[in-house]
Amino acid sequence: MTDKILYDLRGVSKEFVKGKEKITIFDNLNMSIKEGEFLAIMGPSGSGKTTLLNLLGGVDKPTSGEIWFNGSRVDNLSESQLAKWRAGNIGFIFQFYNLMPMLNAERNVELPLLLTNLSSKQRKERVAAAMELVGLSDRAKHMTSEMSGGQQQRVAIARAIVSDPKLILCDEPTGDLDRKTADEILSMLQLLNRDFGKTILMVTHDPSAATYAKRTLHLDKGEFVEKELTT
Amino acid sequence: MSDLYLVYKNLTRKKLRFFLTFFAIFIAFLMFGALTAFDSALNAGVELSADNRLISVNKINFTQPLPISYVRKVQTVEGIEAVAQFNWFGGYYKEPRQQVMTFAVDPATLLAVYGDDIAIDEERYDNWQKNQQGILVGKAVADLYGWKVGDRIPLHSNIFSKQDGSSSWAFDIEGIYTAKYPQADTNSVYIHYKYFNETQSFGGNFIGWMGIKTLDPKLNEQVIKAIDDMFANTPFETETVPEKAFNQSFIAQLGNIGLILSSVVFASFFIILVIVGFSMALAIRERTNEIGVMKTLGFSSLRIFKMVLMESFMLIFLGGIAGLFTATYFLGFLNNAPQFPLPDLILSNDIILKAVAIMVFLGLITGIIPAVNALRLNIITALSRR
């Protein structure tokens, strides 16, 4: 981990309008994430974890405040600029894997590389390396429907890292897995952080999952209530 | 992997749905190809009609005769290049069901009027002119009965009889003509009027109608008026019309085939529109979450829009091209069928272009709404749908 700030949220507020009611999720939220961090965000349902993840991932915009990434402001980018930014900088891992059922494992992993200028040969090399890293080289041609939950999540991890993003955002990555498989997946995330220097932000309900992170933040009603549970 | 591969995989992920929609489109374009070619063949006579050709018939009805002397008189009208005469012989080969469209003509003038349509070796044509019992046979008829030059064949008439009481004439095949245009008719045979007139017992020196070639289409009106005025108030008044109009009115007697065919084709395409449109909308709705994931990964909304539209186009074009391809084989089969009564049914470039235009239209109409929905889909909304 370096001292360089990768993510900086400055006075971020987020409000939703539901019918005539205005719901405030965050009000003047500040946080920063350093490059190389493995940060877990915990909190009860409705605390704003997923909304925070959406803001950090550039799939949602704050009502007010600023979001800076690697020295550049990103909250004011257009939708197409944000799409390009996400493709180049963020890897996503979802609770339910969200793989494309009509593609086999390696095609799923190759998907983000369609957004790059890499040649077909280069893409194949990248996919092979990512599949090897997650230990699924021998199942590359298999359809994801033929795989276990843990294997599917590993394919999702390979997809998240194949384009070599700076940051990996994980939304309950072990929420659909048994304990043993969950530990394997978390160990893999830990390895990506430790050995490959990936910055990881993980939203989870699971306290034991949070123990794999270097730092844990607790979110409740849109505020960080207990800071810096560093492991 | 490419966007096209992704589109293809999405399209074929539900095999049964893909097959059923593909099959519906396939059938619609097969029908379109076959029926449009049929319509085009029916109208070939109209389309291939020369602008400078006229038909002059008895004013009462085209089945009523005209005196042979009219031919010479009409030839004197200013603006006319040549006049050909025709008599319907009502021929058949061995049995009445083996119909042969036979016309008694003057060989000296036939090519002068119809030389732009009929392709025949000059030497063969000369031989036919010299032999009064000679017959000029269209290639389609020759192929049907296996006739060749030099054969002597009998032709019966179901209208006329010979002076000896029989209805059978013997002819020597002197030439087999082909058409200068692919869709022109080669289902007719031509015999000498002189031989026919001298041997038949029905009362001679009459003809059925005249084919007239003018020096310039601009002179048509003037020539028509001159001819019809010439025979006004005689027992055999004429009605002269451009060949195109004559052929059109002839086809119109069969009923409005074009309208019937267009209605069938329109109905089938309308059904396709509903089926494919519904199927595409359903397919994209089912994939809401996946579209959300793709957008999250960095696929722009515009790129997703193009991919959905491409999927619709791919479906329509796969079915459409397969349908047209099969129509080509089907038409080829019909063309080779014995006693097929129409000129060659051809999937012309015009028909193919029309089909492609319909494919583009259908692809656009069936794909645009799902594509716009995918374009506007919000990532958070999409990801919340599982």
C-alpha cells in the first residue's frame, strides 16, 4: 500500500425522491482510499453500502459533492465518458457473479477486453493468464452453467482483473457461497491485493469476510460510525 | 470474439425461439420470392412490350376475325414500319391436354415486328420461310416434347379442321427460337398462314389480329387513329391499342392477381412484424440484468443500442436470405416442371433488391424499440432486476 490517494470523496451527498418524499442516503460524506488498500465496508441493510459502491464505480452520480479518482474528478463526466472510465479503471465483482450464460468461461473473461484496442492474440494471452491466476485454465471452454458457484465467482474475478484495472469493487462477493468456498474467494482477493497491488473495496455483511481486508469501515444510516478497524 | 459474435450468441441462446422466429421469416420471404416472381412472370408480357408496338383487333372482341386484306391496307398508313398477322390455331400435340400455343403467321413479317424478342439463327429462319409446312418452335415447347430440328410432328386443332375432315396437320420443325430476354415467352409455335389458310375448311382469308410496329412511339396515337378511322363504319371495325395496354387488359381478365399476391405478402410480413417484434422485446426484457452488467463493465449505451439493433437485423437477414435462396430453387423446380404454362419464373435483381429493402425495414422496425429501451436502461435499475 502506498500513501497515494486513489479515491477521494469530498462532501458527497446523495438523495432520492420517492413519490413526494425525499430520502437522504448520504449527507456530506468524506472518505479517501489509498492505492493498494483492501478496504471492507460493512453495515446493515439500508445503510448505503451499495449506493456508495455505485458512486465509487461511476454507475451513479452524487446529488452534490465531488468524487476524485487518481487525481481527476469523475463525478462530472458524461455517461459515455464514465463508461470509458469504468472500462479502463474498475473491475467489478458481483454477489451473483453476473456472467453471460451464452458464453463459455474464457469468452466471459474476454468480454471487458472488447473495450480495448488489444489484438485477438493479445486478448487470448490476457484471458489465459487471468484464467490461470484463478486456477481455471482447465475449465476455460466450459459453459458457466456447468460450473459451481465458487468456480463462477472465480470466472467473475478473472473477468474483473483481465483488463488490469487499478481498483476492484466487490459487492457481497461471497454472499452466495458456502464458508469454505467463500474463504477461497477471499484468499484470492487477498492475493490480488498483496501480490498484484490491486486496490480492493469490498462491501459485505459477513464479519469474517471483512477480516481478510486491511481496513474496515462501518456504515450506518449514511455515516461511517466506527472507523479504522485495521487488521 | 467480436460484437457480432456476441450478437449471434444472444440471438441463438434460446434455440426453439430462434428456430420458430427464423422459420416464420424464412416462410415469409420464400412466399415473397415465389409470389413476386410469379407476378412478374404474369406481367412479363406487359413489361417486355415494346413501346412502338400496337395490337389491332376486331372492335367487337379480340376473338372475332378481321379480313386478311386489312394487313395490306394498314401497311400503307404513315408512320408504320411493319405489320404482322396472327391467327389462333388452337393447337395440341397428341392429346388435348398437351396444349401448344400455335399461331398462323406470315414468316416474311413476323421478325420485322418481333425481331427484338425472338432470337433465331438466320439460316433456320430462311429454311422455315421456304417450307410452307415448316414450323418455328419456341425452346420451352421443344424442350417439353423433346422436339428437334428436322422432326416431323403432328399438331391438332381444336377449332379448325382440314378440308379432308381431319384436324391433324403435319409440320416439319425448321427452327427452334429462343428469347432475347430471360423472361420472354418461348411457349409458342408459328406456322405458315398460307398453308393454314389453304388447307383449313372453315372459311378463309381471315386473320385474328395484327401486330404493328411504328417508326417511333411518338407516332402511336396518330397511327392508332389512322387505322381505326380507316375501318370505321365497316363490318369489321378495328380497335387498335398499344401492345402494353393490350397485354395489361388481357392479364386483367384473370382478375387482379397483383393485388391478391400483394395482400398475401403484406399479411405475411405484418405477421412477421408482430412475431419478431414481440420476440425481440421479450428477449431484451429477459436480458435486462445482463445489459446492466455490460454497461457496468464499460460498454457504452450506444454500443448496446447497436448490438440490439444488429440482433434484429441478423435474425431478419438470416431468415430472409434463407427464404430467398430456397425460393430460387423452388422456382427452378417449377420452371423445369413439364407443361409449366408461364415464362421462366426468375428471382430478378429487382425482386432481390425489394426483399433486401423489406429486410432492412423489418429489422429496423422490430429492433428499434428494444434497442431504444436498452439504450435508455439505467444501470442501477437493470442490476436490481434478476
